[in-house]
Amino acid sequence: MEKKRPYRVIISGGGTGGHIYPAIAIANKLKEKFSDTEVLFVGAENRMEMQKVPEAGYKIEGLWISGIQRKLTWDNLSFPLKLISSIRKSHRIIKEFKPDVVVGVGGYASGPLLYAATQKGVPALIQEQNSFAGLTNKWLANRIQTACVAYEGMEKFFPKEKVVLTGNPVRSDIIGAAKKREQALEFFDFSEEKPVLLIIGGSLGARTLNEGVFAGLKELIDQGVQVIWQIGRFYYKDIKKRLEEFETTNIRAMEFIKEMDLAYGAADVVVSRAGALSVSELCLAKKPSIFVPSPNVAEDHQTKNARALVEKDAAWMINDREAKENLVDRALELLNNEEERKRLSENIALWGRPEAAEDIVNEILKLIS
């Protein structure tokens, strides 16, 4: 393709790390291929993308938009006004920025932005991370040109001719995480002689995982397990205070882990929610994993994400309601079974797609051409 001027791309969506980090990975790959590409993010005001995107070095515009709640709330009553306001602002952003293509990664903001863009005839691509398409992406299915997906069988949500199986883009440093064990142990000040358990429940935290770990924490300490524990913003202060009763140097309790490549590198076993980004990262990090799917997501898509690997003997899964009682026992069972860890590691690695960001960028370039 002959390139006569810098490409201009808007990437829209967010709300959670599962939407934001794939979006940043796509932007980084665009800039890697064509350094003069101009990228603008559009997110939802007061959501985490308004902080995380600028930290990654990109400009972002915010829309006054939120999701629809399951019960009658002021947010629901104000949703039509927010949607109209966001579509109008999206039209202004598109008129001023003049994008060659728009990319939606799911989340509240991508709906109004991609709707407005397609009204103007701007080519649009969406990236669906999960095995069950989100409401916004389903709403946009007939308006966009390309749907990049991470799971097979997504033709039930998008027109078959638009679907491209790419996998989920992840940060490039995750791909080499398995080779960083020595560096990772030094970073966390851990012993090479003791096993490491990594607990990740998302940026906001997961109550069930936190309660399950806390319920079995004495047993973990007694067995000499070193723990990296991402507690999450909602629960961090409370759990940090409760941890003061334990005398141990083997627990690294953190609100949020920025150095995820090192956390994966140190871990012998990972316990995680089954959000699409976590699943994709663990496939690339090649880590023996126990998934505890969140029940509080649309269409129970985390269970579907986890089951796709469990059915391939590539991971273990625990039901959320059983996690408080069984989580630590199952984690110890896997930590003490080297042969099973090796088998899970080999099997989960087969599902990694390290070229996902590259493949998505190639689809974006096709739309620009």
C-alpha cells in the first residue's frame, strides 16, 4: 500500500482493563509499523481509560456516557440524554480529527463514537475480546466492516463475511514473561526455593477471590508458599489492614500490579478471573491456571471463556460460589503436582496468539486502503 500521509485513527471504548489494554496494544502496534500515525482515543468520562490512556502516551477525549443498569436508577433515566449528547460530541470529534478509520474495543464509549463515524461513512472495525459479544458490539455488528474476534463460532453475533479470527492483543512484554523468572523473583524479593502463587482479580478486585485467599492464608503461609496478590481498588485498604495480624514476609499484597510480566514470570500457578484479557495473557505467559469466572457479567461470558480452555485440558476452573471454601486447597493441589503443572503449561501455550495485534493492524490497514 502506498502511504502518502500520516494515517489518522480513532480507538474508542474502555471501562475496564480488559478493554483498555488491548486498545493500547493496537495503538502501539500501529505506531510501531508507522511511527507518524496519529491516534486519538475516545473513552467514557470518569472511567479508568481517562487515566490509563494518557499514562500510555496517547491523547483521549471523554464522552458523557454510561451503561444501562439492571434496576431503575438515575443513570438509566438519564441514559437517552447521555447517548444523544455523546453522539453529538462524537460527530464533532470526527469532524475535527478526520479519521481514516475508527476502531471500537467494547465499552460504553465505543457505541456512540462508531455509530457517529459510520453515519459519516468512516470505515469501522471492532475488536471483540470475549467468547460472547458485548451489547455495544452486537449493536454495531451491521454497521461495521470488520469484526476481529478471539474465539471461534462468533458468526452467531456478527455477519460471517466480516469475522476475522485474530485473538486478543496483549502488551508485548507479556509474551516473554515465561523467561523472566530470575528477574521476577529478584523484583518481588522472593526465594527461588519456595513456590509462588499469583492471585489476580482485575483492577477493581474480586470479592470471592479475596475472601478465598484470606480464608486459606494461614495454610499458604504454613506451607511456605510465596503469594503475589492483586487485591483491587475496592478491597485494598480493608485487606491490607487485616493482613497486619499475620507475621510473614511471603505475601506481596498490592492494589494493582503494573509489572504483570514479572508477576507472571515469578508465578508457578495463577488464580484468576476469566476475563478475556487475563485468559489471553495467561495463554501467552504459558502459566498453569485456575480460573474462577465472575458470575456478575453479561451472559456469563467468563465461564464460557474459561470453559473453552478447560475442555482442552489447558486450565482448571472453580465455580465462584465454591471458591471461598476450595480455592486455596485447589491451588495447593496444583502447586504440589509438578507433572500436572507441566501438562497445563504446554496445553495453554497452544492457544496463545502472539501476533494478534499485528493481525488486527493489518485489518485496519485494509480498511484504510
